[in-house]
Amino acid sequence: MTEPSQAASPGIRVDWWCGRLEGLLVRESRKTLSHLQKLFQYPACEGMGPDTVVYRVRWWEPVPANLEGGLFWGLTEIESGQVGDEYFMTHGHFHAKRDRAEYYGTIQGSGMLILMNEKRETRLEEMLPGSLHYIPGGIAHRVANTGVAPLSFWACWPSDAGHDYATIDANGFSARLKNRNGRPTLVPEE
């Protein structure tokens, strides 16, 4: 009788309930107001410096980037805050390979998933703990924190999807999510 083999552990640990992703192979990115200032319609408010953290992303790449058939796993945490009447939000992107889809699963907090198709039609999906969101290929996506606490969500996407931030930098989204009398409201660009 042979002993069962034990595969080497990748050293990744997931805490599903609080939204932690840890390990030697976990990568991290942090975006501040200085990185994102061009996304907001108006300059940052008094008391918020350029180093104010808007969001953090931690992700695991168990296969090389651009490998067809692989998957990446990540966690995004967006701080609560506003620049003018716009909520703190992620940069937003299309996938470089437009036909690649993605999943988001909300852990804690509240927010809105902002989706825009290639015709620049924009819509919202509410993000609350336990909500699962399928983002089809060809759809630009960004997330805004509309609550008073950090918003955390899991993401799973194809390793060959890539990110097209340049299209969003050049054209933005066709609508902005703004705080109107305490309610998140999608306002078309003028």
C-alpha cells in the first residue's frame, strides 16, 4: 500500500468572513487620491491629502498572467468617503480581452457596481453582504462605496483578461454615481 502524496501548499490563506487574503504569493496594490484625482469631477475636499487611501486590492496569481484557461482571485476594499458629491470608487476598466467575464461577491459594507457596455449604456447593481455579481465580457466595471464603513468584495477573473484602463481614462463612464440627498444616484454625463 502506498502513502497518499501531499502536494505542496501554495501558502495562501483566505478568511471568507472578514475578507482577508494572505500568503507569500499574494500581491497588493493601493490607490490614493493622487492616483485617482482625474476620475472625480471636482478636486478633493479640504482635509483630504493626496495620500488618502481610496482602495486596496490584494490578489493571488497562481498561474502566469496572460495564460489562457487560468484564473486569478482577489479582494478589494474601498474606504468610505466622498470627493465632492461622488463616492470613493475604483478606477474602473474594460478587460483587454473584451470577451472575458468576472465575478464579484460582496463580503461587507454597501456599494454600487457600475456597469457600462460598449454602447456606453450605464446601469447599477447594488452590492450588499452576500450579493454575487456576474460581469459579462464587453462590460466596463467599477465599484463605489456608498456606505459609512469599508466595502469589501471578492473577485475572480481569467488570468488572460488583462485590464484596459486607457479607454476609461480617455472617455470615462457615461454616467457618474453621485450622492443626491443621501441617496446614490446615477447622473448622466453632460
